[in-house]
Amino acid sequence: MKRICVMGLGYIGLPTASVLATNGYQVLGVDVGARIVETVNAGNIHIEEPGLHTVVRAAIGSGNLRASLEPEKADVFFLAVPTPLTADKKADMSYVCQATERIVPFLEKGNLVILESTSPPGTCRDMLKPILEKSGLEVGKDIYLAHCPERVLPGKILKELIENDRVVGGFDTLSAQLARDIYASFVEGEIFLTDVTTAEMVKVIENTFRDVNIALANEVALLCESLGIDFGDVARLANRHPRVNVHTAGPGVGGHCISVDPWFLVEQFPDTAKIVHLARQRNDGMPHHVVERTMEFLDGVESPKVAVLGLAFKGNVDDMRESPSLDVIKLLEARGVTLAVHDPFVKNADIDLLPLETCFDGADCLLLLTDHNDYKYLNPRQVIRLMRKPVLFDTRNLLDHEDWREAGFIVRVLGSGRT
Ligand SMILES: NC(=O)c1ccc[n+]([C@@H]2O[C@H](COP(=O)([O-])OP(=O)(O)OC[C@H]3O[C@@H](n4cnc5c(N)ncnc54)[C@H](O)[C@@H]3O)[C@@H](O)[C@H]2O)c1
């Protein structure tokens, strides 16, 4: 099991391929993006992730990592391709199917295939097995199949790739053991073996748990606004109970996981996954709420301009997939509001990103949507000089509100009914 082929060189595939390479495996990273392949072969990276550049450079420099547009024969194949949603909130498994089809001509007896992409429960058994068996090899007899979901946090991927506990689900016992041996070569956390469908369900449920809890926090935040009290106080005090953990409220849920994976269960089990579905609707509704409140602050303002701080779905990363900021921006534009958007991390956005001062210039509301640390260091006394109307709407409860009030701002916070 020395030669590894990793299909997909994104946030998961590239760190995994590089870590495997620096642990002595001969790794071929495969991607459909020619520029990605070129970038990686030059020892560079196409995504922002702390420490990744160093590991990729080391892996390429050692000769253990190569990138290519085409797969080759290997002992182990990792599938780390996207599993997004279609427009009607169904699992788009086309990338997983295509990547699996592409390795079929290279499969040989004894090979192990590991699906890392988060997938609806049943994917390995019902979707991957029939595709892999087009090779003429039987899964569980000639070749082995496992699912090992990823739990890493963007921004801490390299640390968590090594330190997190892992769940390895095998199509059969030998598949699970073979996959465990690969992970054991670089994972310092505990590795738990189970069957393949349980592993798929574990991953989807981890994200669903978080989505449902965030939805509850968001719902409580809305209730607090109606009651004229502060969600921050309620959550802080409720969390002094030893068995309560009220999550954080915010402008919605983004990213490639939490806002996506629960829909897999809603699609598969529409009659049963009711709480899951409601939670998704609550979280998807938050951008509308943010826009409604913002429009209240702009009432009576002619040709309003809003300075939007943050496009990424969460703080200190460049990932804007499914970001609630995108929905807020679209909805505000539809209401005729002029927007000036800033993000210190995001680079390849379709939206024009502007320097902070340009955003503040003549703005009627400062709408903070992403909790990037950089924003904590804004000086309200300098910002207020540039703005037309000094209103701050902090949807992340990030800033020092007393300081902003003292500087002359009208401060509003998501989840707070206090004025
Ligand atoms: N990003 C995370 O933090 C994270 C965490 C846990 C799980 N996951 C899951 O991991 C999987 C991969 O996510 P990601 O964030 O790495 O996605 P990504 O979009 O960053 O990367 C996927 C890469 O796969 C490539 N690709 C697409 N089709 C291909 C094909 N047929 N052959 C080869 N390459 C192909 C794309 O060009 C892209 O570079 C998803 O299922 C995701 O839900 C992601």
C-alpha cells in the first residue's frame, strides 16, 4: 500500500495528499482543474490554509507528491471531490460518480478505495460499489472499499488532520482494517472502526447536530429581539447550567458542510427528518431577517449605501461557499441599496471587493457579517468621520459595542432587542 492516488485537490484532498506524501507514500494528486495541477506541481497552493504552502512545498520537493489531470495505477485511491447541493437542495453526487468512473480503468486486485467526501448514507453500498465493479473486480473480495469522513476545521486543517479522532467505515472488516492502517500512519487521534453506512451517517449527523443547535440559537435570538432583551446575556447565563450549551446566533449558516449535509437526510427521509428540515429553513431564513432589520435602519435615507464587512462564511478563512453574506448582498441589492463590500481573506469573488476606507465613505450603515479578527481592531472614531450615518449592525456580536457607542455610533446587534 505505498502508491496513493488522491482524486480532488481542494481543501481536503490537497492537505491529505501532502501529509501522506510527507509520511513516505508515493502520492499522485489528481484534479480536473489544469491551473490547480500546475500550481501544485510548482509547489504552490491555490487555497488559503495556514501552513499548507510549507507542507505542499516539502511534499513536492521530496518527489513524493505529483499532481496530474489523469489518474494512474495505485494501491489506494482516495476520493475527495465535492458533494454540493443542486438548486433544488438535492445531493449532487455527479463529482463522486465521475471521479469513481475515472479510476475504474486503473483498478487492480487488492486495491483499496476510500471515499472521504461527505455523502448521503448508503452511497458506498448503493452508488460506488456498482461503479467500481464495472472493472470486473468484486468489492469485498477482489477490491476493498471504505468511507472515512473528514472532520477538519478550515483554518486548522493540518493540525486537525493529524490530531482528530477518525471514524473508518468498511464495506467489510478487511476493508476497514486496511483503511485504518493508512490513517494510522499519520493520525495521532483514536481511530474507530465501523461499517460503511454507519460512518456515512456519523458524518452527516455531526453536521446536522450543529445545524439544528445553531437554528435553535437563531430562533432564541429572534425571540430575544421581540422581548427587548439580549440573546448574548441569555445564552451566557443559560450556559452556566452544567448540561446546557446554547450555540451562537448569527446571520445564517454557510460553508460546504453544515448548511449542506442536513439536506441529504431531508431528501432521503422527507417524512421523518422534520426537525432537520425546520432547522435548515430557520438558518436559511436568517439573511432575510438581517436584510429586514438593515432596511429599518435605512428608513427615509435617500440612495442608501451599506458598508458590508465580510464575505466568507466565517471568520479568518477565505471560504465563501454557501456564505450567508452572499444572500444578504443579493437581497439588499434587490431592495435598491448600494453596497460596498470588504473581506480581508477572500480573493476570487465575483463581487467587487473594496478597501475599508472606500466602503465606509458616505455609508449609512456598517453591516458586519463575518467575524474576521481584523474587524475587532477598527477604530470607530476614524470610521465615523467617513460615514454619512453612524449606524453599526453587528450580526456576529463581535465588536466592543460600548466603545462604538461612545464614539457616536447607533449600535444594533443581531439577537438584541435593546436599543
Ligand atoms: N472543506 C472542508 O472543510 C470539509 C470538511 C469536511 C468534509 N468535507 C467534504 O470533503 C469533500 C471535498 O471538499 P473540499 O472542501 O475539499 O472541496 P473543494 O471544492 O475544495 O475541492 C474539490 C476538488 O475536487 C476537484 N474535482 C472535481 N471533480 C473532480 C474529478 N472528477 N476528478 C478529480 N478532481 C475533481 C475540484 O476541481 C476541486 O479542486 C466534500 O464532500 C466536503 O463536503 C470538506
